[in-house]
Amino acid sequence: MKKTIIAILLTLCLILTTAAPVSAKDETVTIETCTLTTASAVVTGTTAAQAVMVRIKDESKNIIALQSFAVSSDGAFSASIEDITLTDGATYTISVADYEGGAWTTTTEEVGEPTGTEDPTGTEDPTGTDDPIGTDDPTGTDDPTGTDDPTGTDKPTGTENPTGSVTPPVYNPPVYIPPTPTASLDPIVTPTPTPTPTPTPTVSPTPTPEITPTAIVKGGELKSKKYNAIYKVVETGDTDGKTGELEYSGPIKEKAENIIHTKVNIDGITYIVTSIAPKAFYGNTKLKQITIGKYISSIGEKAFAKASALENVIVVSKRLKAENIGKSVWKKAGTAGGGISFTVPSSKLKSYKKLFGKTGTVHAD
């Protein structure tokens, strides 16, 4: 009976020894592509291992990132490392190893320039002493958790599920916290500032608006103190460059000298003045001189009637014709003086003598 039991136990030991699993350690890793940006890294490749460890070092051999990733059933892996800070244009060393402790496969990559070229040797450390944490330990007793495995084999801690996939731990680099500076024993004496007297603000008068538009539409009225004029809108304009057209309706304030401008700019819109409205200066006893702009082509009836002080009319326009001059335009104008003198363009002297000759004297400018 005892011999039978001993035989059974020996058989069980032999079966258990034969059925022990084979480690995937030291599987070869192939890097296919590596893409670096200033905030992330993506590494793809193939291996026969169940998981891989990806490490990024800068040019000073400092570890920027160290993370583990599972390998798919077809042997491919795609490792995406986010929330890192890389320098644009700098070169980094990217290493990938079997998660269970194989040699590193290494490539170098410049930020912003994807590549799929591997290290010609295929390994970073032919001795196999470079582990995923980045610290060489010839004894093989240093593992990522800091606990020596009794078998002498370094393995990162991971949870293996029934499908054979590995849930790898995520490496978080230590955060450097600068020491709190020691306060100086000698107190810093801050001199009391001399108060600066507050200057009395200068009150600027509120500027008077240039215009008071009644309606900036066709047929509406515009007033401009700048031009001392009231206008009627014949054609609207706009601030995009369209020129409007106005009729001169009369002055805002009666003055000895007035100018009917060729062009005016009101509220950012340019207008040309093309006509003088009926009774524009009717009964204006202060007016002595009037300048008629070059775009004026018509004058309404009684425009200057009873402007008794009128002496000089300067005509810049070459567009006036008899059929466009209203009735009684100059009736009882200039009666307080010696009559009206008309100054006209030399090219229009002959025709304008016929037009104004009965009212006063006409001569070229």
C-alpha cells in the first residue's frame, strides 16, 4: 500500500514538472512606426510577447515616459502616450521591450518627423541588463514594484485574465516640488512712498456733433455745421465708397459769405452737391458773396430773390443752362449796393454773359 502511494506521488510530481508554463520572456520586439509631437508619442510594432514596455528618453538620457501596453492576438501593438511635453525639433530615444524583461529594441526620432526605421542592431543593451525602469541591476533582483521575486526573475506586477491579456501598470514619473525658500532673518525695510498730489482733471467740453441728420434716406434732410448748410438727399451714398447726391437747401446761419461746396463728407459718406433749392437764400439780407460749386447744374426759382446785400457771385460750375434756371432767381437781389458782379470760367464767358448779363456784370476768372 505504501509503495503504491509513493508511486502515485512521484507520478504527480513528474506531471506537474512537465506541465509548467514556458515564460514569454526575452521575446523579440520589432518597431514599425514612431511618431512624436510636442504632446504625444505613438509607437507601433510586432512581438510574440503578451505585453510590451515603451520608454522615451531625451538627449540627456532622462526618462520622459515609461508605460506598458498589451499586445493583440495577432502579435501587433500600438502604444499611444499622451500628456507629455516634448521639444519641437529635438531628438528622443524610443525603446520597446518584452514586458517580462527582454532586451530593448531602440530607435531615435525627431519631434514632428514620423519614421519607421529601427536601430540597426535591434537591441539597445546586448547584455540584457537594462530593465524597463531604466536602472541596471546585474543581480536581476530589481523589479518595477521594488519587491524581489523569489525565483530571481524580474516581472512587473500585472493582472492576467483568462484570455491571456495583461492589464499593465502605468508609470507616472515623479513630480518635482521645489523647496520652500527660507525667509531672511533681516527684515526688509520698505520706505514710505511720498504721496503724489492728484492732478485736477481738465474738463473738456463735449464736442458738438458735426451733423444732425433728420433722415439719411432719399428725400431726407441733412444738416452740417461744418459746411453751414442744410441739404436734401437726392441720392443716398454709403461708407463703402458709393457717392451720394445732395441739393443745397440753404444756410444754417445767415452770413456775409457762403460757399455751396462741390463735394461734402458727412458722417463718413461723400456727397456731390448738384442743385440749389428754390428760395435757398430768399430774403437773406446778410449775404454779400456766394460761391457756386462746379457740380451745380440747376438753380431753383427765387433762390436769391431779395438778397439785397449780394454783390459778388463766383460761378465755378460749367453746367448751368437757361432751361435749368428758375424764375425770378435774382429778383431784387443786390439792390442795396451797386449791383451784382458775376465771375465765371473763361471757357463759359460768352454763354454766361447771355445767362447773367441782364442781372449784373459778367467777367472771366
